[in-house]
Amino acid sequence: MVINTSGPELPIRTHDLPTPTLSQNGSLEESYTVREEPLGTTKHLRIVGIGAGASGLNMIRTLRLNLTDYDFVIYEKNQDVGGTWFENRYPGCRCDIPSHNYQFSWKPKHDWTNFHASADEIGGYLRQVCDEEHMRDLIKTSHRVEFAQWDEEKARWDLMVQDLTTGESINDYADFLLDGTGILNNWKWPDVEDLVVFDGDLIHTANWPEDFDAAGKVVAVIGNGSTGIQVVPELQKKAEKLYHLFRTPTWVTPPRIMAWKMLGQSKELLQILGEIGIDDQENFSQETIERFKSDPEFYRRFVKAVEKEVNNAFPLVMTGSPVQAIAQQMTKQYMAMMLGGNKELCEAMIPDFPLGTRRLTPGQDYLKALTKENVEVRRGGIRRFVPEGIQLESGEVIKVDAIICATGFNTSFCPRFPIVGRNGNLQKKFRDEVPKSYMSCAIADMPNYFVFLGPNAPIGHGSVFTLTEHIAKYITRIIKKCQTECIKAICPSQDAIDDYFEHISAFMPRTTWGAEGRSWFKNGQENGPVTALHPGSRIHFFHMLENFRGEDWDYVYDGPKRNRFYYLGNGFSTKEKGDTTWYIDNPDSKL
């Protein structure tokens, strides 16, 4: 007996056009016809990504694992992949998230050299991932997207791209446009008068010149965010004199391992930390690195223990919580100790706003550097730049050879190029209004457009690598739905976005993020809506993205009469080409 296990042969696809019929009033009306293809049939898609940082690289893998019948290309303006970690090369640049958690869960690196990896090491990791996973064929480096416009009739994005090597303009299109340009990418100068009149070296940390040497120079560093905290101690070692200028103080935390021990974190974490070899500069011993390589169970325990503590940090920013109060008092004592009890420095450096209002950054070497004889701290505003240096609001002129601007990035979420959706340019919308999104990754009136780490994403909650993994899966599920259910265009409704923003606005006062104090969480404002952070914990965000809420979206369908069930097709299923009894194998699988 010959048994056919391959399932019935599916009917050949046909492409009959719907036949117009007369309506009751005599006008032509499109009639409904059955789609002569089985349920599950895909339509070919062209997907375009912008940016080959962590989000873009991860998206390549997620699409490979979950989709067929598509083209994907990423346009990257830089000469190589890496995003933030290609561009930021200032002295002392490193990530303040533990290195073993600042990686893709599907591509663990066992030989990180430091508990907090340097920019060079992270950039090398991203290039290694790109090469080992054979991603470069899908990435066009030195190509910058200049313009995008939605074509409603064709249901696609028309793109203008510039080849930065040749200067040539390229026209392209995308059925789905995925924006992975990131929030910490578009660096900005300080908002001061006469920016260009300074005669010395004017440097932004995000565009660091490789040939700059601070040795023997009088240097001013503007800004005390994460970048300023990292660059000041490096420049202090070489500069003849260093002036550190900032408007708003910031909480500077102890090294993460020290803080965990001070707060009495979980026994599991403290136990495994006791098993690793690490020096005062947080460099792993060679023996520990070799054990990470040779003992996968030990490596996994270490990674999960650290990840657990990062995930459990959310109570630190809950206003009035016991852990927030304890952590703030301990951080205040730590800063005073590291500043040598210097009253003038303590008054200038220790904030009076709650811990967590600004991004928390470890800075042991930073605080030490501020006590050195060649460093002077100036807290206050800058009136203007002058040829010989900087004039403060007090009238004092500081004469310097170089001005280092650690003044961060444009965090308004305004795109760097026009993106014209159904109701105009997103640039204008985000300039004129508070930027709003749907679960951080979709925008009203912007069909088939998704963004990584958009407004109110959990950018301050931990590693962006695992964030991009969850966001990529969420976006891919939506694209697959559209590809197999004859959905021409999909977009979150304005009502859903308004309701989501209402929840955010009501929630944020519970956190120290919403307290008065200048922060990029609030687009550099003292007061105002928190636009850069998710209204909840990291696990809360992951949980939120587990399910697609179809009721929050508006759809345009492909089929005749825009019938939403056109995708059901000719009564057969593509699953009939495989195992047609799969449901018997695991009847108790969880929903």
C-alpha cells in the first residue's frame, strides 16, 4: 500500500480580476470573488531598514527566522555597522550596562574583558556579529535616506537615498519602512550665542577627532551627563587645566558591583560575584574569562544573575519607595566621601532632586578627578562663546585652548529627514506637538512604518540589545500578519495613541523621572512630559509586547470590496503541504 503523506496537491494559483456589477442605483460596483489561493499564501514584500546598529542587525536575523518571500535592505549612513558604537569614540567611552548583558541573547560573547565594555569592544562585537552571521550583503553602508513619502494608492513608501561615496541619488521603495536610527544618534551643540567665534578646538564628543591631544592644554568640558562623566577623568590626566561646566547637578553612583554589595542584593548574585576574578578597574582576570569560555553553566548563571538585578532596578525610580530613599541617601554619602567632604564641591555636585530624575551613571573616577588641583568646577549657565573661550552668565570669561561639548543628542524624536505620511511631515508634527507613539514603535497616520526605541521606549531600563529582540519580534509578527492576510496597510489608530499617552501622563508622576529637574528624559526640559521612557519596568514592557492588540489598529485590505476575509482563499491551507496532524503531538501546549 502506498500512502500519500504530503497532503493533497493544492490548486494552482489564478489571478482572476473581480467583475464589476451594477448596484441598485445603477452605478458600477466591484463584486466580491474568492481568492484562488490557499490560506497562508504570502505576498512578496520589500522591507527597508534605516540604520545598521543593534536594531538593524537583529532585525535581519528576526526576519530570516520568521518570514519568507521578502527582500530586505538596510541603508546605513556611516562607513560601517555599529551605530552609536561606530560614532562615539571619545576617551573613556564605554557602556554603563554590564557587558555580558549588553549583547544579543542569541550571540553570547564569552571573552568580554571588562564588566563594562569599552566602545571599541562593543563596536568590534557588532562587526563580528555582522560578519559571522553573513549580514553584510543586506547592508548598504555610506547610504543616507534623505526623504520618504507614503503613496496611498500603491500602499508603499517612496524613498530617496543618497550614496555618500558617489553623491548619486537613488530612488527606492518599501512596503514596510523600519526606522532603526536610534534616539542617541543626532548629536547637538550647546544652545549658546556665538558658537562659531571660538578660535581654539571646538569638539563634540560624538564626533571625536582622532588626532586631538589634551596634553599641556587648557580645556573646558561642557556637560555632566554620562558622556561628561566618562570623558572628564581621561582629559584631566593630560590637560594642564580643566574647567568643568554644567547647569544642573547629577547623581553619580558607585560602581555597580559596589552598589549591589552596599544595597545587600540577592545572595545568588553576591555568591556568583564572589566566584569571579575582577580588579579595581573592573577588568576580568584571564582565569575568569577562560572559565566563561569553558563552563557554559557558570557563564549562564552569571549572565542571568546580573540580568535579574538589572531587571529588578525599577523600584529605585518609584517616588517615595523605601529602596529609592535608601539608595538616594547612600549615593549622597558616597558622593560626599569621593569629593573628600569638600563643601563647595558637594554643594555644586549633589542634587536636591530625587535619585533617578536624570540618568544614573557610575563615576568613581569622575568624582576623584574633580578633586584634583588642575580641575575647576563651574555650575551655571553660559552666555556666549568668545574668541578666547567662554563667557559665563556671571560675566566671567574662561580662557581655554579647547572646548569639549559633552552636550548629548537631540532627543525630540524628530526625524533627521522628511517622512511624509497620510497627514504631512512627521518632522513638523513632532516639532509642533509632544511626540507620541503606540507602544514606542508605531505612529498615527504613518502606515507600514515602525520605529525602534521611539517615544516612550524603555531606553533607560537596561540593555538595548534584548529590547531590540522583543521589538523586532513584535514588528515581524505584524508584518507576517499583513503578508498572509491580504492587509495592504496597517497603522495604529489615533484613539489608541491618545489613550496610551493618557496612561503615560497619569503614570509618570509616580516616578522620579517626572520630578522637576533638567533631563533628556524630558527632552532637556526642567518640567514637562517624560517622552523618552516607558511607563513601567523592563519586564512590564516585554509583557506588553507579547500580544498584538488588533483592535488598536486601522487596516486597508487588498481584496475586492476591501473584504477582510479575502485572505481565507479557496478553502485549502498551506499547512496541508506538511504534517496535517500536528495538533495531536502536543495537546496540552500553553496558550
